Amino acid sequence: MQKRVFGTHLLTIAVVAILAPQSILAPNSAIGQESEKGKNPQVELETTMGNFVIELNQEKAPKTVANFLQYVKDGHYKDTVFHRVIADFMIQGGGMDADLKEKETRPPVVNEAGNGLSNKKYTVAMARTSDPNSATSQFFVNVADNGYLDRNNAQNQAGYTVFGKVVKGMDVVDQIGKVETRTVAARGLMRDVPAKTITIKEARLLKN
């Protein structure tokens, strides 16, 4: 069993299984070319606390963006929750249902943390285990400048892949980042779980 980590912040989430390495979506796949040339795709997350929009950087993180968009297209994020919230750090979701059971995922995507994008406030990055190339569907939104998560500053020189930024609904992100949290008994102890469930009702690709 593995645990997801963010630099010095240890997550107490057990991953269902170690995924066998398989091919991932190529950066020039149709999924990564949803928008017109020169325009980045945008995804709106409708949550029980309001909506916010993420602009994806397919030039800097092509494989990660293709991976994320495939999960959006598959409806994977519908009824998942923000299961980990730490004030002045980040909000994490995209992989668990309301019962804190991890959803089945596709094979992991390669780490693209060395793309020049920094974990600044309101940027969106991939969550992963201690294996740099283990990211699947879970993502987090930075609610503070967390530059120590960048590859150049990370202790293991791996870092966390930034692949987009929130361009609308920052107030919603801020509200989620301030909710009351608790520790629950789920696959061991899970800390920083919102006391009131915050659900992603839908994730939809917007038309440019």
C-alpha cells in the first residue's frame, strides 16, 4: 500500500492498488486538442459550494492535460468529493466518493513537474504517491504560494505537476479552503476531511 504525499505533508490515504505501467495518452491526441489553436481548454467544476473554472495549460503539461480531460469526458469527477482540505495550503479532490471510497482509475500519467509552472496560489496540480509518476485522477488547488512543491525546490527533485490555474470562482476556492475539517476512520485514519461533504456535482469542458 502506498500513501499520497505533498513534500513534507503526508497524506493518510491508502491507494487501492499499485497500477501496472501502461501507455498513456499522447500529447498530440485529440483529447489534448479540444480548443482552437492558441486557446487553452477550460473546465468548469460545479460543486455544492459553488462553481469555479480551471484553464488548462496543454502546451506546458500536454500529457497531464490530456489525462485530466479524459477523466472529465468519462464523467469520472461526477459525485467525487474534496476529501482533504488544509487551510493556507491546498484543497484536494477528484478521486473519492462521498463514502471516502477511492474510485477506479486509469493507468498513471508521467510526471511533468519540470515544465516551468510553479505551485502558486490558485494553480492546479496533480496529487500523487511517493512515486513521482503515479498521478491518476486526483488533483489539488493551491490556496497559497507553495513553491516548495516545485521540482527545483522539492527534496527528491520530483515535484508536483502544475497543469492549470483557476481563472474564475476564486472566491469559491477560498471558501472551500476555509471549511471545518475532522479526522475520520476510513482505511485507517484520514485527516483534514471536511466536516460537511463538498461534492463535485459535475465537471464539464467549456466551449471557447
